[in-house]
Amino acid sequence: MTATQTAATLSSRLDGVIEAETARFLERQTRSRELAAEAVALAGGATSSWQVAEPHAVWISHGSGSRLHDVDGNEYSDFHGGYGVSLAGHAHPAIVAAVRERVTRGTHFAQPTADAIVVADNLTERFGLPRWRYGNSGTEVTMDAVHLMRAATGRDRILKVEGGYHGHHDSVMVSVLPEPDDEIGPAEAPYGVASNSGIPDGITGLVTVVPFNDLAAVEAALERHPGEVAGMIVEPIMMNAGIILPDDGYLAGLADLLHRHGALLAFDEVKTGLTTGPGGVTRRSGVTPDLVCLAKALGGGISTAAIGGTAEVMGLIETGAYEQVGTFNGNPLAMAAARAMLTEVLDDDAYRHLDHLRDRLHSGLQGVIDRHGAPWRVVTAGAKGCVSFLPHPIRNFRDFRELDDRYGHAHWLVQHNRGAFLPPWGKVEQWLVSVQHTDDDVDRFVANCDHLADLLLGDGP
């Protein structure tokens, strides 16, 4: 066959796999479909727009260890992990004990409890930043990071990466996943595109967008706006476009460039902060930013978040020059869960186990790719990973846009229908392994990917 014929055959197979697997999905999800229809009072029939996926949201009954159970009685090895929250797995004994004990003593006072000190001291040791405050979500602490950079410098403009997601507040809802028909500008100096309705042009205009892994573009942006840039917020490993690893020297170069221009650097480690290692990418890279944002895995399944920073920047909070507030910040239930997560769950043995699972998953998937001669790549970062359905490394969002969405959707359906639960955005999101996952969970995932490769690249018609 010619290259054109091969591409046409593969495209047809992709469509066929999606059609067949969608029918199988619908057969397995009758109660989920009924609940979606009953959820009239829930806007869109779900509790978040990100839960609304084709064919429909999957309604969950319960989770235990590494497994999930949906309302239709199907069991899954959970590689969704709540978008990175469930690093401890489900109902981890240490988390359960901490939360159960705290509930009996009261869950909210709007005053600090001693666990907040334990958590802050532990985070200081892990991330090398001396001052911490708490929030309730990644959105809240990245919002504080932007505010603090502006307050510390007296400047308004921030830099962010094209394709980067930092939560649901105005200053960062810019060029998150710009669509192909958007006016996005040249690769080296992308235009800022509002990523939701309700974002004022005046806010979007204060955000300068740059490509990931491009120090020259950052320097050019700083020089185009001399004395205007408060700082840059960046995921040190980009997690909104599959997984994009930083080039050697990129993170250190960012810190040097920004500081040379009187600007600050904030790492958004909401996804990477504990999943990539005990001190996140901050410790792995040896680059300590002015601010770091944590959430997701921090609470062991309970909603909480933290922002850490240098004494100079966080001093604005101490003096009252910047008020960092929230009724539920550092609430007793979240702090009890975070204390258990940091001091009882995520020890050296846990990270050795996560490394073992990552290596087993990586080698198993690479074996699938090699056996089928598939033009795909496996990318991992600690407990997180993804299959990139492109033959070449992805260095930035423009590279990522070359991916065909159908691959991710087909992968999600095949995994789901065979007992492995993934986020329903296969092109964008990653898998997560937890401390309670086993070799059997990993082998199931690999076998399912092997089945997908056979369907798409096998010798059949």
C-alpha cells in the first residue's frame, strides 16, 4: 500500500474502533445513562464540565485500594486518579484513620489547628521554601501566586505558556487549549486567546503568552514589555498537553531571565508536586522558584492546596500588604488528611513502589509499541504518564496540536471497556499510578493498549 492508502486504512480503523467500542460502552453503562438523564437539576447533567464526555459521564459508586466501581457494578483499575488527586489510592488506611479521628473532634473552626504546622514544616523540608499558606484548590493558590507576583513587583503583566492550564481564574484562562480556528499568531510569539466566556479583554491584555521550552521567546517578551512583567507562572513539566518535559537548562534559564528583568517565577506544581517525587519537580530540577503551588494529591483525596514561597515574597502576607484569605483554608479535616499523606503514606518505600510501577508500565507499553511497529511514544514523569500517539517528541503546544483526537478517544474507550479507568480526555490527560496499585493493575493496562494496537495496526482488513 502507498502511504496515502495506509493513512486512509488507519483512519477508517480508528473510526471503526470508536464506533464499536462506543456501542460496547453504552451496553455496560445503563445505570450511568439513567442517572445522567435524571440529573436535570445539575447543569449539563454532571458536577463539572470536565465530567461531560462522549458518550456520557460515568457515575461512580465507590473506590477501594487501586480499584473503582461504577453504579453499573463494573470494576476498574483506576488510572484516572481524579486528575492526579488519588496518589494514595482509595480509602488508604492512614488517610481513613486520620479523617475518622478528626471528624469526631470537629471539622471546622475557621481557626488553625496543630496539624497545619506539621504540614507546613514537611512542605518546607520537601520543597526548600520557608513560608506556606493554604487554599482549597489549585485554582485558588495559582490565583494567589499571580496576585503575589504583582504585589511584590508593583507590575501588572504576567507571562504564561501557550497550552498551559493553571486553574479557572481570569488571569490564567488565556490560551489554555486554543482551537485550530482561533487567531493564535506565530509560534514564537503566540497571541493571547481567552479560553472561556466571561473573561474581560482588559485582563487578557495583561497576559503575554510564550511557547514552552523557548527561552529566547521569554527574553523577547520581557524586552517587548520592559519594566511591565511581574512574573511568569509555568508548570515545570507541562501537564495540559499530554506530558511535555522541560529541555535541559530550561527551568534554570527561566529563573535567571526573569530575575534579571526584576520579575518572579512561580511553579504550578498542582499536578506534579508530589506525583513526580517527594519534592516535586522543584527538588528534581534543583531550581527553586519564588513561589510554588500545590494541590490535588496533597490532601490524600480531601480538597486542599498550598502555596509556598521565599521569605521576601511571602513576607507580604506576614505584613498584611497582601491578604491571603479563605474560610476553609487549612481546615482541620484537610490538614489531618494532608498530615497523614505527607508523614505516613508518602515515605521512601511508597516512592520506590511508584518507581517500580512506572518502570513496569513504561517497559510494557514500549514492548507493545515495538511489537507493532507503532509510531507512538511513552512519556512518564514519576507516577504520571501518557501514550503520545506521535512518532516525535512534543516540546510545546504547537507540536501537541498535531495529535489526532481520535487516538486518545479510542484508547480511553478500549481501556474503559476492559477494566482500566482513564480520564475521558485521552489527548490531554495522563494516567496516574497510586501507592496501592499492583503489578496486575499495570499488566491489565498494558494488555489493553496491546489490544488497541492490534485493532489499529494488526493484519486484519
